[in-house]
Amino acid sequence: MSHAHPVSRRLLGLATTAVLAAGTLGTGTAAASTSSAAEPVNALNRSARPLSDLNGLGRMIGGARVVGLGEASHSAHEFFTLKQRVFRHLVATKGFTTFALEASWSTGLRLDAYVTRGIGDPAQTMRDEFQGQYAFWNTQEYLDLIQWMRRYNITHPDRPQLRFVGNDLGYAGPDAFGHVSDYLAAHRPDLAKRIGDLYAGLKPAAGTQAGPWMVGQLTKDLPTRRAEADRADAAVALLRDHGRPRATGRDTERAYAWAQQNATAISQSFTGYAFPDEQFPERMRYRDRAMAANTAWWQRHEGGRILLASNNGHVAYTSDNPAEFPEPTGAFLRAQLGPDYVSIGLTFNQGTVNALPDFTAQQPKAYTVAPAPKGHNEYTLDRLRYRDFSIDLRTAPPAARTWLAEARPTRSYGLYWSTDDPATALGRSYDILIHLHQVEAAHILR
């Protein structure tokens, strides 16, 4: 099968920011399955549960600490509202406290300040930072989620606060720099100048928007990008080796851990931009490893349980395009967390989705997706008795697991519109699958 994506290799100039700053792109067209085995609709039906039964989904999730919930398109209304619905259910029934999104770490800091303390305007933050290739998150659906999280924290003062985190590295925003500076001022003023000198020219100026900043990084020559990454990494090393607080105590240790993590997030961003174009797969591996590391750090240091919202290609255990996207976030999370990580894939049969027409476009368009043709995974899934359902792929009957283990064409719409569908073996990629019969394009805010 071919793994060459029709646009990804053309993104290696300015448009490389598309795959550095947002989700997995679709991959090459795969040949339909040549298996002569009958499609195991009856076997799948025995394990499928109607999506109205979220308690059933909760039993599938079990005691996992981090749940990756994917999506077959970066911009479908039902995908986003389902994530809010699942998160609210997990908050109420399993004590989940954190919603993690495939967004920049610094953006997460701004939105978390609103969710926990009412600081800032989430709609303005989204306009400022969900730009460029993050533009698909600037939707009414995500604004509704963030505002619900704030209302929950206000009306449930006796319960653990809900938190919002971005686990990605596309934009090194000023909030991460501010956290490091605040720590130094309070606990290690002797290091403030040295680290300030390392960060000189790296911190975005006030009023900088994420989209132009990300494009600007890739207009710089490679030696400049590497030098910036070296300086950001040197700041991490200086904090790690010499930056412990002089006073001891739980609060100071927590402040130190947060300073290190924010410095690490800054370094991740600049390092991500420092890969040469010919090392595109290594760049993508680094990005997925960073997203996993940031998610695992949050779970270890902030506790609670996390719903991670990302693209199917990131939450999965195996890549549907290993030549360009070698190792997904889900594989790294499974290696770090073991059974405490559970992956949920999200497929659909038909409807409309938002996507960019090509890598030169600034505004997405809505595209119609026809019902899946025979030979696609979705063709069989849509023949089950439930219109929308979840299924535990780990405990499905043997006939179903045999079918699930074979790679077939599967819808995957990332940043750009493409009719090419990657070959995906659902049973090797996810623990659980949610299938929707129909979706509509999400409501992008202007």
C-alpha cells in the first residue's frame, strides 16, 4: 500500500506549520481488503452498545487515568459535542477533572486560568491562539465546553476543580515564559538574568497572535531556528541543574516542577521548528512524543483523570502512515502509562466536515462526505443495528476481532480536504471504537 500523502511533502516550506501545529493529515489511498471472509456484522452486533448508553462506555473505559478520544475529522459538530458529552459523563461518574486538547501548552495555560479563576475572555483567547492550523478549534462547540467547565467550577466549590490543558507544541506563547519568570523572581532571582538572556528574542511580544508567529518561525533560516532551540534547551538545563528553590516545602517543590515543565514546553516548541525539512518523520515523531510527555506530566503532577481530545491518528497505537508519521502519541502514552491509557477511535459514515482546500488557503470550507463505499471499515460499521454506537474492540467475539485486525480504507480528514483514505486496522489502533452514522460541519467562529 502507498503511504505517500498527496499534500504533506508539499508542506515542507511555510506550510510545514500545518503538520507541526495541528493534527494528523490523511494519508494515501489504500487498496480495499482482499479478504474473502464475510463481514462479521452479527459478531460486531453482539458487542455494540448504543451511544445513548454512556454507562456502557464507562464500563469499557474502566479505571484508565488517561482516555484518548479521537476524531476522523478536525471539524465536525458531532465529534466536538460528543467529546463534551463524554467528558461531562466521566466527570460525574468517574471523577475525571481535566480536559486535554491537541493545542499549544501556552494556550492551555490561558484557558485554564479562565476555567479555574475566571481570568480572561475565552472567546478572545480562542481568536488569538486558535489560528492557522489550530483554526478548527475556534468553534462554538469548544467555547461552549470551556464555558461549561467554568460554570461547573463556580457551582461545585466542594469538588475538585475542572482543568484545561493543551498538550501540543505549535506556539510558544508568552504565558509559559511568564510562569518561568514568576518562579525565578520568587525563588531564584540569582538565575533570572541568565535565563532572561537565554530567552531574549524568543518570547512573543504582547499582542502577538499564534498564526503569524508560527509562520514566522518557518521563514527563519535553519541555523537561526537551531540556535533558538539551543537557547531554549539551555534554559531547561539551567533550571534542572541549578534552579531548585532554596526553601523547602510542598508549595515550593510544586512551583519548581511547574517552572521546569513550562521551560520544557518552550523548548519543545523551538525544537519542533528546528528540524530540517528532510527530517520530516523525525519532526513528527518528536511532536507526538512531546504531546504524550506533556499529558503524562499533567497526570502525574496535577492528578485526577484526563480526557484527551485529539485526532484519531494521534490517540492511536499504530500509525496509518509510518513513513511520515512514525509513532503516534497513543503509542508513547501506552509505553508510559500501560493500562492506565485507553484509546478510543471515532469514525463516521457520511455528512459534512470542514477542511482547508489546500495548504495555501486561509479559510476552511465545508465538504460533503458521501456514504462509505463497500470495502471501507465504515461501510460495515454502518450496517450494525444501532445508528450510533460504541464497541470494546478488546472483548469483541473472535470473528469480529479477526475482521478488526485487517487494515482497510478508513475516513481520515485532517487539515486539508482529500478523498484519499488511509488503511487502518481498527483493532490494532484502538481499544474502543465509537461510530456515528452522520455528522455536520462544526460551527467555526469568525
